[in-house]
Amino acid sequence: MSELQAELSDGIRTSWQHCNSYESLEAAVTEIATNIAALHANDVDQKSRFPQETIDALRASGALGAGVPLGLDGLGCSVSQQARLCRVLGASCAASAMILAMHYIEVESIVRHCGDSESLRGYLRRLNHEQRLIASVTSEVGTDGDMTQSIAALEMSGDSFAFEKQATTISYGVYAHDLLVTLRRSPEAAPTDQVVVLVLNGDYELTVTGEWDTLGMRGTCSPAAKVKARGKAWQVLPKPFADISSHTMVPVSHILWSALWLGIASDAVNKVRRLLVEKYRKQPDEIPAKANHLAVLDGKLQQMKAEHEHVTQAYEALLASGKKIDVFNVGFALQINNLKLNASNHVKEIVTEAIQVAGIAAYRNNSEYSLGRHLRDALSASLMISNERIVEYNATLQMLYRDR
């Protein structure tokens, strides 16, 4: 038992140890968000440190295996359920929620594209039992942020592989157990002929080559780093990265990221509401002057939530249909891209307007209504898969789209 767990009440600790359903897991993550993540969020932000307390608590609850199928001993949580967990955590600590979201993206990529590989299925069982944390290595020096191209290549020798890759960022890479890496299929392959490789702890060297001193999302600890790794052929996912990206990685990224941004926006609106309600209780005969602004702000939040729910349902309906999601699903591609664009813009707008409504109480860092960290974390949203790049891609899709 860790020192952290020892400090917790028996009731909370017991609930974490018995997360055998989504309902019990959601309750546990809600408690973690309130009692652990929120407590340490400012320190994590100020020191730009990994939110170890929160991740330890999530591991104790079994949250890292939420997306592992029931048949592989996991909880088999849907994308919408995982999004809910990210939203709940995002309201307390956006950096912790981003780490959880990125881990879930990697797990979903393996779950949906492991094919009939018993070795990869065995890894998923191990991930759930050991609560292993996976980090992503999709960025690369020299590609100008385009994850659909790679420079580093997989070098096979019999049943073994080796590679070296210089990434511009690897979120929480130093703290992860395993890595999921994109590479060219071979030294002779084109930059767009990519594969995804699972690299296990002990089989790679990660050398940090940069610093992570940023405006927001400081707790994700995402400096540039070089990865030198080796492994076995079974660790190469059988599907091309292009298929994994369009069917799983991109839509799940946009859904889970938008969920945690929704969490940031929700907490901002809730803080404004608490502030105005406190004023109203002191003078119940008079509605606070800025209550009208709060009503408008809440309306924007509900619109953000409604779009997220609609697009998430559309994605899960496509998954249930068994259809392959690729570049030919133009209508859905526009939907999922617009979710990311709109959510990343709305979270900034909502937090900025919340600061205007709350005034100096939100502007101060030492106030219980402070929204400085919320704003700085929200500003990262448009940079994660650049909004400008997504708009350019959407412009191309518009030329192909036929509204049926």
C-alpha cells in the first residue's frame, strides 16, 4: 500500500479496490478528482511536475484498464464512458485528465487494431492487471507537426526490430511504462507508409533532449526526447497507421480531448456560479448584476456539451455498424474535426468570459475562484493537432463532400 493510499479514508480506498463496473469506476474517479487531483493541481502546475498522486490513485482504482475489453479482463468501457472520466478529472486538473486521455487513446488503438494477435491481446490483459501507463510518440523532428509522415524507420532483422526516433514532444514519457510509436515501415518505405509499434519498458532508452517550461498543461511533462528501442515482430500492430489514425486515433483523440476541455469550461462556469450565489445569499432581495452574463455563459457551455454528445454518439454508432472509418467517411470526418475546432475555441471563450464575469476574484492566483490555470490550460487546445492544419484539411474535404 502506498503512503498516498494509507492517508485516504477506508471508505474511499475500499471503493477503489472494488471497481468491477463502470459505475463504481466513475464514482472512484469522481472522488479522486475531488480529493486528490484538485488538491494537488496548483502545485503540479506551479512546479511543472508529473501529477504522481493522481495517477497513483487512478491506477489503484483500475482506471488505466477501463478500455480493455471484458474478454481480456478489463471493464470494456465505451469511448463515451472514457470521455466522461476525462471530463470529471479535467474539471479538477486538466494535466491529469490529458494524461489519462492520451493513455486511453493508445489503449483504444491497440484494442481495435490488434487483429487476431494473441500476443497483443495478452499484453492488454497484462496492462489491465498491472495498470501500465502508455505514452505516445507520434511527433518527430523534421515533419513540421505532420503526424501522417515519419522520418525514423523500423529496421527488421528476422523476428526482431530496432529503431531510433527524435520526437519533438513525448508527454509523460519518463513516467510511462510502455510507448506506442509511429515509424516508417522500413528504411525504404515512403514517409507516409507508417506502422505503429508497441515498445515495452526495459526495451528502450528515452533520452530527454529539451525542457517543458510552458504556459499551460505543465503537468503533462512533455519535453523533446530521443527514443532508441528494440523489440519483437508481434509488437508491430498489423494494421497500417493510416487505418489506425482515421478509424481510432484521430476520432478518439478529438472526443477525449474535447471532454476534458468541457471539464475545464464546466469548472469555470461553476466557479462563477458559486461566486454569484454567495453574493445573492448575502442580499437575497437583489439578483446579482452579472447573473445575466452567467446565464449566457451557461448556455454556451450547454451548446459545447450537446455537440460533444452528438458527435460521440455518431462515432459509437459507426463503430457498432462495423463500418470501416476512413477518408471516405467525409461527413463524419468533418464532424469529428469540427468537434475539435469548436471545443478548443469554446473552452477559451468560456473561461475568458468567466474571468470577466467573476472579475478580480478569478484573476487572482490566490483566490478560491481563480481561473488563471484554467485559461492557460485552455490555450493549449488549439495547438494540439494545429487548428490551422485541421481547417486546411477540412477545406479539402469540403470539395469532396456530398450532403446526402
